[in-house]
Amino acid sequence: MNAESKTPIRIDGDEINTTKLEPFVPWPEAIRAEAGKHAVKELFGGEFSVYLYESEPGLLKFNDYPFDEFVQVLSGSAVLTDAAGNSQTFNAGDRFIMPKGFSGTWELQGEYRELFIMETNSMNAGFEKLGIGG
């Protein structure tokens, strides 16, 4: 799907849980503490981008997260721990905003799948900063 469509796009709850995703490039060493395979699928690309993401259990470390991101956990859990050691756990059905500038860890547990939304230009610049292209 892309921004050329001028018709509202339905995001079906059943489909987002079963849609097959495409393998994604490995996280760079600087981020990957313990990470397995992961995959993504773009649902919409315009001024903002909507993606599905899934991952094997793993742990990612971020220093100065490069963009704001809205996340809805679809399955599994995400445990976010900031640099001060404060932890929050988000389970299937939970939504959160990962703010630009976050430093800490993002632990992916179980069969983790999420829907995420980011402003496209910020996302592309952030991916470049993280070393994973855009």
C-alpha cells in the first residue's frame, strides 16, 4: 500500500496477526546485545509509515533512540528499561510511544510481533543513523 491511494485503508485485526513478513537485515553489533531473526512488512508509506515487525526473543541496546515511534504490541512482550534502570513491560494489546532520545534496552519476549508507526523522513534518517539503511 502506498500514499497514492486516496481511499481509506482498513487495517484488519486478524490480518495483522497472520500476515507473512519479509526477513529484515540484522541489527548492527552496536545495538544487538542478543537478537535472533526478525522480519517486517510495510502496510503504508506516505508522510508517515506503518509497519508490522516480528522478532525472535532478543535484547537490543539503544543510546539516543533516533526517532519517535508509536507501537502496538500484537503478541509476545516488550520489556523497556531506561538508562536509570526503570522497567516497563508491554504485552499483547498494549500501546506505547518510544520517544526520540531514549537510552536503554528493549527486550523482546516470546513470539513478539508489533505494529509501529513513524514519520517517514525521521524513520529513514534514524535507520541511517542506526546503520541499517532506510
